[in-house]
Amino acid sequence: MIKIPKKIIEEIAGHARDEAPLEACGYLAGKENEVLELYRMRNIDQSSEHFSFAPKEQFGVVKKVRVMGLELIAVYHSHPATSARLSSEDIRLALDPKTIYVIHSLLNNETKAFKVIEGKIINETIL
Ligand SMILES: [Zn+2]
């Protein structure tokens, strides 16, 4: 379960639209399971099918979040042309079993959340 305020869901959708046809990506930070902050990240892959963060930018956000006393709860990215399901590439790259992976699809404007534990997909409810 992850709590994402409507305002932040709208920010994810807005970021997805801004970056289309490329994938948008970023971090969601907060406390326990409640998202409080969104950080837009650059997709250095500049791809419509996958994304990568710039390590330097990633480190900057990790530091900022820690200073605020928050945690990184989730990684979000958009699927510009496909549904909000983890691709095989997403599953392969989902290395942290504690991280929630949020996907926003521009195909049907759906937002879904998942965890990946040892290659198995677990659906996470978004409240
Ligand atoms: Zn994906």
C-alpha cells in the first residue's frame, strides 16, 4: 500500500505529458508509506521504452531527502504508449525489493504501483 496525494498523481501525469514521447522518471519521497514530495529526474536514456537516472542527480536527491528527514519510497516512470504494467526490462532493473515502482500510462491515463521481489510482481494499492 502506498498513499499518493491526488496532487502528486497529477504531477506525475503532468511530467509524463511534458516528456512524451519519451519516458519521464523520478522519485517519490515521504514518510512510511505516504508520499510527500516528488522529484523529477532526467531520463538520460532519452528513450520512449526505458529510463535511467543520472548518478550525480540521483545522489543529490538522496542527500536532499535525507536532510529533510524523509525516505525515498518509490521510483516513478511513464509509459508513453503502453499500459501501466512493468515491462520485462522494468522487472530486470527492479533490484530493490523495498522500493515501490509507480507507472503512469499515457495510453489510458492509469497510475499503478508494484513491488518486485525476486523477480515476482506484487501489486501495491494506491490510496
Ligand atoms: Zn517501464
